[in-house]
Amino acid sequence: MDMNSYPQSKIPFTSLFILICVVVSSFFACGQGSPETGRPVAVRGIIDLRGWNFERDGSVRLDGEWEFYWDRLLGPSDFKELSNQKKCGFIPVPSLWKNHRANGVTLTGKGHATYRLKILSGPDTRVKTLSFQRILSAYTLWLNGVLAYTKGTADRPIKTREDYIFIHNKRLSSFTLNEGVNEIILHVFNNEYESGGIDWPLYLDDGEITAQREFLKHTINMIVVGLLLFGAIYNVLSYFYRKGDLSPLYIGFSSLVFAINTYNIESPIISGSFSFIENPFLINYTTVVLGMTLGVMIIKSLFPDDFSAYIARFSQFLCAGFIISLFFVEFRTAEQIMKIYFIFIVFFILYIEYIFIKTIKNGRDDAVLFFIGFLPLVIGCINNILYAMWIINTGNAIHYAMVIFCFTTTTVISRRFARALRTVEKLSRDLEAKNISLEKLDRLKDQFLANTSHELRTPLHGMIGLSESMIDGAAGVLPPKALDNLSLISSCGHRLANMVNDLLDMAKIQVEGLNLNLRPVDLYSLSEMIVRLSLPLVGGKPLEIINTISPDIP
């Protein structure tokens, strides 16, 4: 395509989209950077928190140099021996140990090691919370010599698939800091990933503040679930009231899917009931795949003239293929499948952005409003993709964006429905006015016919009287042919007079002023008159009209 012929109006929207992506990515990158200046950092396995006030200063990242013992699994009792501590190395946390040098050897990605950090603390009786997002891949945690948590089998070389199931879940461990030296020991074992280690920061925070924060987060997410369920019910019911438009149905199903996804992340009860051990994230993955396809169908139904039917059908086949494949693979393979699907999500987002540019350029109804509601969803999708690929650590945000998206799309549909209702009301009023006008015209027509009929009766009776007087000889003796013609004129006059009388009777019927006089009809005379009236039409044709009705019939 010639770039000079490319519509210039599309460039600002494309630039806006790219700018938003850059800003969001920069925000995430800044949020995941190094610790703030002035915050304590571990040096040679020791971090000094004696001057740190958790209520005033907030949480602290336990970043810096941790003691590192490669190919050794040392427990709290082992560190009481000085010989074990002498073989200490150091490794930066967060980081992976692949290509790190320990004891003069460059490490491979697979293996096991012990991490140790000493925390210097002042007098503090409040419970603290240690939180971390991911450790690759199995680990055992000790806090001040007490076994706090075990995930997988860090002390055995053979692990089953079940050991890795919930490594993605955020872990919170509570303990009390002693005055003086405190100790964190981690056994980390990796035999699955390309490299093991602690690649995400560990946070230490006040336990009460952490509990309040987690409760607030859970409450907000449950409110979001409720809003999404309300949006789902409202839109599905709206569809049944107006089945010609599929967009409310797609929006309702999309809201339901994201409500299930959000609830399952907060309380993974659904995964436990409907999933299986090989892929405990099945519900999460399938809802993501369904959500993208439903989003495509929403925009297709709202702007059918601008959206390609082939793209919509492609998204449906893609959705079916990915969901079916997720049922037959274990979760490690499912992770790789979802990374492939993320590429298609980016493609669909770019295509939808092109559709919005097209609809705004073509002046489609509510295109700008819908685009405003779609932007948070784009940002939420980018955030969740980067979060799922462990590039950022912001958490899930798509459900918040979905609430905005659901609200704006519901507003768009409601506006369209309101406009359609106003149009129907206007057409009804116009139709009622036209009916009133037609009734007036009908009354004028009836009045005109009645007046005309009255005016026709006088000349008709004159014509009938003159013809009958000439037949009776008032003008002398006439030839037989002339008498026949005069008889015909008289008959036609009587017939026309009867039609005028019928019109007058019809006018009386409309005003309910007609009195019926029931009496027998002379069918023979009536049919004979019709035959006589039809004879001139026969002319010289070889036709003969015969009246077979008996004169005796009343």
C-alpha cells in the first residue's frame, strides 16, 4: 500500500495506541526497577533493619547479596558448625543462578542450592509477613530455625508433577522478628526450568498491615465479581427482549467468563472441583481464551459492516482449538500453549484498534464512546500478558478493565436501544397522525359521494322520464330500432339510479341510519335485463346469450 494514500486520520489514533503501550510499559518497568534509594540492601548476606519502621516506612524488599551454598542443602542446625559457613558464596537476589560463578565454577540451570539471609532487627513484637511470588521451582523455607513452608521436594532429586502445581501462587509466611539476628534459609531445587533461583523479590512487611491490605484486595475483587455478574445478567436479559441484536448476549457471556476467572484466582475452588491434577490452571486458561474470542464477537456484532467475518470465524476456530488442546496436556505444556495464544491476542488487539479507527472515520454511532471503554481493556490485556510471562509483577488487572468495558458497552447498547425506542415512538405518532388524516379524508370522500349522488338523481330521473315518454309515443310513432334503443337508455338509467341509491344507502349505513326492507327478488327480470344490456356487445359475433331462469322463480 502506498503510504501517501494511507488515510491521515488514522495516524493520530495509531500513534495514540503506541504511546499508551509505551507509557504503560514504562510504568511497569519503573515499578519493577531497583529498590528506592535509601532503602536497606543486603550486603554479604546481612540486611540491617534496626532503623526501619514498618508502620512509617512500609514494606521492605530483601534485595541484595544472600549467602549461597551451591549443591548443598543446609538446615538451621548445619549452620551452627563453622566449617559449613566457611564455604559460603554470595548471589544477588532476585536473580537466577545459571551462569553464576560459585567456588570457581560456572553454574548450570539445573541443580539445588541453599540461600541464607541474616536480618538485624531492633526490639519489635509485632508479627511480620514474608511474601514472595515465585521461586523456581521446589523449595523449603525456614524462619528463625522453624520450618515455615515446603513446596515440592527440595531434598530429593526426583519430583512428581504435583510438586510444581501452585508455584505461581503468592506465598505469605508470618513470624516475629527477634531483637538482634534473625535468619531466613531457603532450599531451592530446580530440575524443570532452564534455570533455578529466586527471580522475584521477597518482601517483609507488618503482618497486620498485610492482612488489611489482602482483605481490602479480596473485598474489591469480590465487588468486581458482583458487578460483572450483574452486568452478565442484565445483558443476557436485554438480549431476550431484543433478540435481533447479539451484542448484549456476547457482553453478558464475556462478563460471566471474567467473573469466573476473577473468583477462581481469588478462591481457587472452581479449579479444585472442575480441573485435574495435570493442569490445575485449566479454568484460568480457558476463561482467558474464551474472553478474547467473546471480545472479538462483541465488536463484530456492534460494527458488523466494518469487522471482517473471516477474522471473527478465525477467532472462533482458534478458541476451540486451544481449549481442546488444554484438556489434554499437563500445565507446563499449557503454559507454552498460552504464550502462543498471547501472540494471537496481540494480533486481535491491533486488528480491533484498526476497526475502531475505521468506525470513527466512517462516523459510526457511539464509536468514540466504545473506543474509550476499550482502551482500559487493552491496557489490562497488556498488563496480564506481561504478568503471565513473568516480565512484570503488577498482578491481574484485566477484571478491573472489564468492569469499565462492560459499563461502556452496556451504555452503548442502551443508547442504541433508547434511540430505537424513540424512533419507534416517533413512527407510532406519525402513523397515528396519518390514520387520523386518512379518517378525515375518508369522511370527506363519503360526504362527497353522498352529495354527488343527490345531485345525480335529478338528471337521471329526467333522462329516464324523457326516454319512457318517447317510448309511450309522446314524439310520435318511432321505428322499432329506435324504440329498442330508448328502452336500453331507460334500463341503463334505472340501473344507474339504483347505483346512486346504493351509494346513498351506504352513506346511511355509515351513520347507522338505514332501515332494511326485506322482500323477494325477481331473478328472471334481473337476468333478462343483464342479457339485454349485453346484446349490443355481441354485435355480429356468432354468440347467443340465453336466459334459462324460469319466470316463475320469485
